[in-house]
Amino acid sequence: MKMLSSFKAYDIRGTYPQELNETLVYQIGRAFPHLLNAKKVVIGRDMRLSSESLRNALVKGLTTSGADVYDLGLSGTEQLYFATFREHMDGGIMITASHNPKEDNGLKLVRNEAIPLSSTELQTLKHFLENKTSFQKAAQNGSHSSFDIRDRYRDALLNSINEHVLKPLKIVVNAGNGMAGHVIDFIEPFLPFQFIKIHYQPDGTFPNGVPNPLLLENRTATQQAILEHQADLGIAWDGDFDRCFLFDEKGQFIEGYYLIGLLAEYFLEKEKGAKIIYDPRLIWNTHQVITQNGGIPIQNRAGHTFFKMRMRAENAIYGGEMSGHHYFRDFGFCDSGMIPWLLVTEILSSRHLPLSKLVKTFMTEYPISGEINQTVSNPLVILQHLEQHYQTEAKSIDRMDGLSIAFENWRFNVRPSNTEPLLRLNVETQKDKALLADKTQELKQLIAEYTFHD
């Protein structure tokens, strides 16, 4: 069944209608309440052209299986998370393909407390569909109603910061024609900020390119607007705004790695001894910030399923992935693309320093390559070759997530993508940009050679 190729490591995602369509989504809707014994399910959808039709199929499937459906309408993924844990739902389904091309769509599924479905649960769901499991029609169909949680969600965002210290900052906001703009609209009256809004209207045709701020070509509009308006800060989001990306007052893109350090400082000022989770791709700056500020650093495999599980197990106050996902204990251990930038505005306002100066030490102490993706056919073989090549001079080797090898004053992590034939490479050094450039090029060449030879 070709459509089952849309089942990925963490969610369901594929091209519409070849890999994901109304038939499949209806079947998922029929199976979901049986998988979780769910009576109350909250759903939301993004602005993609196929999302409304898929919503209709999902509602039909869920209600036929007897579940009551609470429909957020157009929304972002974190609003779905919030509604699930705040309103004590049995599960939630968000219709979105985030930053994927406009032809794609997908589903993000959670159980009660907004806990992501495990890989086992996703495989069970897939097994139901593979075997064309027949679910008995409910004695009475479930209900379908609109569900407005905007006021409660807005209050949760505003309560995450100290509003009293906020200064009248000028902020460029680039919604990427995704779903972030509507949230800015309903929190704007409660904040002292002037927002310069670009690519703001939700538009599933993506007239300004896919909503992925990690693509270099997608950063220019935000950078130009910052310089033109002499803004204090720039923010860009992916399509369902569960990730945010920041630019300083000079238009410089701030890597997510350095934002983790800044937010770690912030939380450890509030709670000494707190635990903070981070992923293995880039670690030195994060580890140093956490230990110097009296926190407990905990390294964990990348991916929102793994992060949320560890956050809960450790009762961690905050967790950050360099990919732009930031997790908060007080937000149901879920990731939010709104809370990080709100916290940064509080930091800017209270410290009276521009963002460029707040992260300057991090960037100077630990320069990084930025994530480099290379298409390969044999990722695991390449990891073996790289380990053999460097093992003699390595100070440490870590296989928690891909391969991490550290040396005296540089380290790298290389890990296979969960969804694409790619290797993702990250390199960092201690205060040595020349060494960074040299080792990054060396690794890129080795990966290319091993790909070619094998």
C-alpha cells in the first residue's frame, strides 16, 4: 500500500494525494480512538490547500468510531498540544506538513497530556491499516464542534514572561505565509512592541517559498526588513510555528545552538540546580553555560519524541535542540515556537543589551559550521569509516545519536536523517575559526569519498 510510505519516524507525512489523501486519513480517524481508547479528540489544521478536505475526512473517521471531536480550525501545532494537555483531551491530531513543499501534507498525533505517539504506537496504527482491520461502528456517532482556546493559550504565552520589564521593541516577524501570523495578531494588543509583518498572510501556495527559515534563500527578506526598519530583533517561523528562528539587530541569523545557551542562562537564574536537556549535535557551549550557572546538563538523542520523554522523566525545566525546537516544563513539556522569542524580548529588555552582544561570547568561544546536509546512499557504512579514520586521535567517541567524536579543541557529530537519504554534519571548535573551516572541509571530502567508493 503506497500510502503507508507516509508513516515516518515521528509522524505521518507525504505528497498529496499520492501518499496521503482523504481515504488514508479517514482510516486513521477510524483507528485512532481504538488505539488510545480515546473519547475526546482535539484536532487542528494548517493553511495547506489540502488541509480542509483532509480535516473533513478525519472528522468523519473519528466520529464514526464514536469520538467527540473538538476542532481548533486553522491553528499551529503548539496550540494543538496546548489544547490537549490543558483541556484534558484523550488525544490530538494536527494536520500539517510543517516546512515541507506545498504538495505535501501530514499528521502529528499525540495521546493524553500531549505525549507524542511512540514509534510502537505508530507502527500499531500502520499495522491496523496494512491488515485492513475492521473497526465496529460506534452505537452512536461522536460529535464535532468548534473549539476556541485562543484566550487561554494567549494567557499561557504571556504568563511565561515578566511583562512588566518589556521595552517598546521594534520586531520584524516573518510568518513564511504559515500559521504564526494569527497568533501575533491576538497577542499584539497585550505587548509594547511594534511589529513589522512580512510574508504574513497564511497561503498554502507559498508565494515566497516553503516556510523553512533554515534555507539561506529564505532569510534575505527578514534580514532586509531588519536593516530597513532598524529593528531590534527579527523572528521567522516554519509553517506550523513549532520552531522559531532569530535574527539580531544587524540582520545576522542566530543559530539555534546559541539560543539554547541564552535560554539556559535565563532559566538557571530562576531555578538553580535545574535540569536542562540538549541534543548531541553541538554541545560545548551549552554544557559550559549550564554548569557555570549551577544547572545539571543532560544530553539526549535528538527528536521531539525522545526529548519529551526525557523532559518528563527528569522534570527538566527546559530543553533545546539546535534545529529550533525548544521545550518547556511549564508548557506541558512540549515545544513552542512562541515562548522562545518572548523570553528573548524579556532578556533584551532587562539586560539592556542588543541580541548581537548577548550571544557574542558564545559565538566567539565556540564557532560552528552550521548543519551541512550531504546526500548519501550508505550512511551507516560512512559512519564506520569515519570512526575508523579518527579513532586513534579521538579523546572520546559517542554513539548516542549518530557519531560524535571529540578532540582536544574540536569535535563533530554526523547523523543520518530519519526521513531522507542524508547525512547531517555539525562541527565546532574552541575559538578557532581557521581550524573549523579546515576540519569541516576535511569531513565533507571524506563523506563524499566514502559515498563514492561504497
